[in-house]
Amino acid sequence: TCSEWTMASPSPSSSSTVREAALNRRSRAVVMGVSMALILCSVIWTYADGAAIIDESQNGTAAMSLKQETAKNELVGDSDPPVGELVSRKSAEGLNYLLYLPEQWTPKSEKKYPVIVFLHGRGESGGTSVMTEQSLPLQLKTNSTLRKAFPFIVILPSCPWSCAQKNEWHPNIMQRTTKVINEVATRYNGDFNRVSLAGQSMGGNGAWEYASSQKGLFSAVVAICGYLRSNLYEDHEIAKRLRLPIWVFHAENDVVIPVGASDSITKAIQNLEEEGDSGRPEMHYTRYNYAPGPPIPEYEHLEGHGSYELAFRDAKLFAWLREKRCAECVGPTSQAFDDWIHVPERWQSFSDLM
């Protein structure tokens, strides 16, 4: 069936409230001074039309070593983590991640739970302290009403600081994440037919690239204020590799990653049908007129980039993710990873630009 193209904005009342809060935050940001804004922002990539894309630079807090956090939070041995909490874990291959089990989860239940894999942005690389102060992790940590009805197992891998330096989710981190997904889903009754991938900012780019490279794992992908790396590949190359339901979110007033980045990839996906490709996936695009900055004092001046604060408060998104199923996704035997982006000839030309 033809995919549905949706365009949405916050309601006038919610937009007014958000805008008023944003104005208050901006007034505080002025006190911090323009120099602080310049320090916190760095120009990192360009996309197809040449517009600069900027993202949060690490502010020191995000650089906190996970060693201390893991020693404080990680469970010892094979005991199950507490439900309804974000718990620090470390895989056998050394990947640090947060794990969330829904409050309804019990070790003796035969019920299968849907899974969300969450990819953070550049500024959260190297630790989990900043990750948990915004977006979906913040909701899981502070919103008791959400937790009571939230049915998902959530896996939140932590990309090391080298990811921020290259502004990418490394393919080896993606493959380690896949192993963690398999281990968690097997142990905690995760539903292999319903493993969705969501990412924001650098994680939005990671979601596009991970979903296009990893076959037989994801039932849906959510890309929020993301972008593609047009110096490595064309939009249509990604589009042709995506054969799963997609929901894109972005705000027109995003000063970090211009909304044109999401416009470009959604247009490429739409064009698949016009080019005679009958495999065009189901796609939704929520293009907000306005979004606030991130809810962190150091970053709140980055107006429009907090579209994930709106997206992860949308009950329709979670209902949609629950419904999406991948019949052929049955576990490790159905999976294959194709690192088509980092092939030598493609990557060498990119490395020469660095």
C-alpha cells in the first residue's frame, strides 16, 4: 500500500507554552554571554546543499568516564536489573550501555516485550550523564506516568568520545550494539519481531546508517533532527536500502541541524515510487514549525534542536512502534551487517578531507 505522508505541528496552546518557556531560557542564555555560545557550538559537517550543520560540542560533563558510573550502578553477576530504572551495563566486548526493563516485566513471564534501541547525539558521547538529562532517557527517569504504561525494553548504547571526534556512530559500535540487542532480547523476553531503532542528531544520522546496513533486525526506524553525510553517499543510496517503516521528526527553527537535512532524505524516499521502485517503505514526516532547545542549561540556546523533547512525548509514536513488526526478524540467524559506507574507495576519499 502507499505510504502515508504526515505533516504536523504542535497545537497553538502547547506551542505558546513551549515558546514562552523558550523565551525565558533565552534570557538566561544571554547572561551566559555570546562567548559561551561560541565555545559550545562547533561547525562539523555539510550536507547536500552546502549549508553548515553544527552540533553540541562536549562540555566536559559528558566526558565523564563511565568507569565511575559503572562502579556505582552496574549490577554484579547475573542478577536481573530492577524494573522501571535505567541501569548501567557493560557488554563482554566492552560496550557501555543503559538498560531499561518496563515496570510490568517479570522474570517468569512468557510475554514478549517490544524493544527500542536509542542512539544519542554527539554531545552525549563518552558517558551517560548528559544522555539521561534529555529526550527519552529523561522521560524514563522522571516521568512516572509514562513508566506505568510503557511496555518497551530500552537499550541505550554509549558511543565513546571517538564517535564525537568523527561525528559518527562507528560501524563496530553498531555491530557490538547488535550483539547486545540479541543478548538482552534473549534473556529478558524481548520480541525479535518488534525491535525498533530511534536516534537523534548524530544518532539520527546513526539511525539512517545503522538501519541501512543492518538487515534482519529492525521493525521500524525513527530519525529525529538527523542528517545524511553527502560527502560519503547520495541520499538515494540510503533510500534504496531502507525497507522498513520510517518516522522522521525535525523542526523548522533548528539552528543546529537545518530542517533541509530531513527534507532531503524524505524526498529521496518519496521519489523511489516515482522511479518505479515498488518497495518504497511506509513513511511519516512530522515537521514542527517550532521546537525548543535542549532542556540543559549549556545547550538551551540551541533553539529548535529539542524536537526530540516533543517527539518522545507523543503517545502516537509509541503506539505506532508497538504495532510495527518484522516477520523475518527472528534473531541472530536472520541478521547480516553490510558496512557499505566504509568500503575502502569511499572512505579513503572522505579521509582525505579530514
